[in-house]
Amino acid sequence: MNVQECFNAAERSRVNRAFSCAERLTGAFFNITPGEWFPRRYDVKTLPELESHEIREAAFAHLCKYSAEEGGKDPLRGLHFYRVCLQDNRILDAVKRGSSFIKLVPLMLYIATHELVHILRFETGESDFDMPVDERTKEEKRVDTITRNILSPGADPELKLVLDCFGGGYRIGDISN
């Protein structure tokens, strides 16, 4: 894999800050305190950390769900967590193609918020992670609308540009278990 296709250390730091900001904004929208995010277990991985099945060429991020096996004496049995699998190469390509227009931080804020909305909808039962394929397009539209409702108020010009350019049919994420 080409080094230019992956986030460098500074970009990874911006990604982490975008997820922190997305947690605050999404939490405020859904009335979730910072401490309540812990039970909604998720982690974020970038391209060099991903397994082959976590890589998707058609999206900026891929959401996977992992579960501890049921049964046995494992105290974690039946628990699950989500992994947001960032596709660095696709994200960096969108920033590069957008040259001076699309910036990494607002694009990452949009992607992070979108993925966190998915996780919350799955965890609250508003949506089913294992939904039929034909339902996924409808779910993506719902999540995009919610994401826009979270980010639009107070959006600066760079974030407004991202909201204008992406979503609404553009494939931000993909889900699978």
C-alpha cells in the first residue's frame, strides 16, 4: 500500500479530534452525556489497521459489528462493539480532488457524525444492523438527514461545502457484520 494513501500522524490527530467533536454534537442532539458513550462501544481504525474484509472501495467508511460468541463462561459473551473502518485513501482522494475547497476536518466531522448516528440508531433499536439490503438505501437517507440536522446549525462555510457536496445519495458509509 502506498504511504500517500494513508493518513499521516497529523491527519490522524485531526481524525481523532473530528470524532471527539462528532461525539459532543451527536450527544447533544440525542441528549446523551459523554459518559453514556462508553456503553455504546465502538472504535475507529484507519486503513493500515484494517482487516481485508473491513476495506470497501465504494465508501469513506465501513461500519462493522463484532460480537463475542454466545454461551460458554466468557464474561463478555453476548456483548458487541462497532468498528468504524475509515478508508483513508478514499477520504484523502476526496480532499485532493476538492483541492482548496474540501478540507479534511469538515469532511471527517461529517463522516464521524454519520457513523455515530448509525451506531446510536442500531443501539436504540431504531434501526437493525442486519437489515435487508433493500432497506439500507432508505436507512442511509435517514441517517444523512439526521447528520445534516446535527451539523447544519452553526456550520461554517467549509462544513457547508461538505454538506453541499456529499451525502444525499453519495455513499458515505457501508455496514456489515
